[in-house]
Amino acid sequence: MPTSKFKFSHLPPYVKIMKIRSQFNSLVVLLFGFLLFLAASLRVRNSNWKAITDKIVSGENSGECDFFSGQWVYDDMSYPLYRERQCRFMSDQSACEKFGRSDLVYQKWRWQPDGCNLPRFDGARLLEKLRGKRMVFVGDSLNRNQWVSMVCLLDTSTDGSNKAMETHGNLMSFKLKDFNASVDFYWSPLLVESNSDHPVLHRVPDRIVRAHSIEKHAKHWTEADILVFNTYLWWRRRNMKVLWGSFKEDDGVYKEIDSIRGYELAIKAWSDWLEFHINRTKTELFFMSMSPTHSSGDEWGTESGHNCYNETLPILQDGYWGEGSDPRYMHVVETTIQELKEKGLHVKFLNITQLSEYRKDGHPSVFRKQWDPLTEEQLKNPSSYADCIHWCLPGVPDVWNQILFAHIFS
């Protein structure tokens, strides 16, 4: 796995003093102080950073950059890329500040690739690229998280109020009418047809997929100009029930198989559809790797039973990789994409997993809208209902979109 280092320059005092947890506290504090000194000497000022990224966006960067290996750098001069309250289309699932989170350090980390620089997101430039076009994010709630980030990046990058949000079943559309452009999200958590396809009522105890059936969903996004896919979280179970037949008929054949095998079938159906239905001269294709969760604190060295609740700093361990991120699923996608490439169809795989693994501090935890009333037991133990899956905005998904932006203009 790629390694990562961290630069902590000008962190708020309460973070410096209170939030480093380790059985070797004194040693860690000394090391932390050294890092502060080192980071301060290496800090990139806002004006210099803008000059660097302007060169990269204009194509003056020599060689191909590996955006996925690098380090998180604390940067309160140029981050966050927008303010939560400025985004008129922010989701309550990601609006952590609105729902009481007061430590905003998580918003001020910049991802710094090794040996190159990540272009700063330029919403005006992307909108010109999208003029008269349609961009669609297809997948689960993590892809919706990234879509909301993209909506906020674009909303806060442009003036004017000629924008609207429309919802039609599984499809949510952010309309930028001055550009005749649409940035959409389509709910399809397993990519193929399943009994979890309802955009709201999708929590079912017995999950079933029609692993060979994708046309029900694909007809809604096939003609898009830019497609961004993901699927992983909903496959995180030992077994998956697969249906050969229709949900509407009683003569279907059901079989419970290993989830990884079901995933292979679903990705094969997805790739077959792309091979025969995508306009190769028109549509740009991207697939986002798995988004990590932070539900087991013992994985990063804190007490057992702890999760992302009350975490305010990234993980410091180089090459940290949580048990919730199964590389077998990533391998399935990478292998399939390589097979498509050999057939002349190019899908860019954006491996955002490692850089996101470090960000145990970036989740909503308890600071989000609660869709169900909290029980007395939950109120006594906030970590029991902490969301350690999704991400606060502004936050980590903004970096995913910076990487996506860089690849769109590469």
C-alpha cells in the first residue's frame, strides 16, 4: 500500500493538546511538536499554491501524476474549498456543522500527492466543459455523498440563482440552466437490479440481486457524457442471494452464493452493458474504488469498542488499511476494466481508498440528521449511532472530486 505522512502546521491549540491518543503519550507529543515545526517550515502559502495549481490545470505539469499516493497537509489558508452554509443544496446527511459539530479542523486538510500537485478544483472551467452535457454519478450513498460534494463545488463556484434540484424516482438532477447542463445522481447501490433499488425504502433484511440484469437502471444513464460509478458497501456481507428470473414472477430460481462471486457477476453485467451500449466517442467513464469505514478503533490503536465518534485528527500510521476495505473487490473491478481496455473501451479507475483510510476524523459521527428517533440507550452511548461510513462536507469527497476533475482535464 502507498505510505502517507502528515504535515500539521498551525493547528488549533485544543487539537494540539487534547487529541493525540496513545499509550506513549509523552513521546507522541514530542513527535507532534517536531512535526509542527517541520510543517511550518515547509508550508505552502495560498498565493504560491494557486500559482502551482494554475500551471497544472493548464497542462504545464510534466509527466503523469500519481494522485493516489501522498500525504494530508493541514492548510487553513486555502481550505475548505467552500463553506457548508454557502451550498444551497447541501444534504442534511453531510451537514455536520449545521447539526452541531464545532471542531472544523477536518475541513482544512489538503491532499498532497507525492512528486506532483493536485489541481485545485475550478468550477467555472468544469461548467464550460459540461455546457450542453450531462454528468451522472451511479451507485450507492457514498457515490451520492460525492455527488453532493460536486453539486456544492459547482454551486459555490458560480453566481446566479438559475439552478434547481429535481427528483424523479431513483434520479436526482442538479440543473444548471445557464449552461444547459445537468449533474445527476442515480440510486443503484448494487449497480444491477435488486430488491434494494427503492430510493428511500431500501433497508431489507434479505437482500436479493438479479446479478445479470442491469438494463432497468442503465437506460437512465447510458446516454450521459460523463459517468461516475461505484458499488461496494452494499456487498459487505458473507453471502448474497441471487435471483435468476424476475421479481414479478414466482418461478424464479434463487441461490445464495459468496458475496464476492455475486459481485463478479454484477461487474460482468455492468461491463457487458458498457461494451455494447456506450458511445465510445462521446462518454467518459470513471469507477471510484471503495470508500473506507472507521467503525473499529482497535484497528488504529485506540481502545476496543471505539469508533469514529469524537475523532478529530487523521490516522498517523503509514500505510494504514482498515479491515472493512476488502481488496478482492477492488481487484475484480481493476481486472474487468483491463479487459474492457483490451476491447477498446476505456474506464478510469480512481483509487481513492488509501488516501481516505487515514481520515477517521472526517465522518459525520453523530452530527447529522437522524432519520429515526433516538432511543434512551443510544442517547446514553452516542458512539452506538455514530455514522462512520459517510463523510462530512466540506471534506474528503471534495478531494475525490478534485482527482476526478484532474482526470477529466488530463
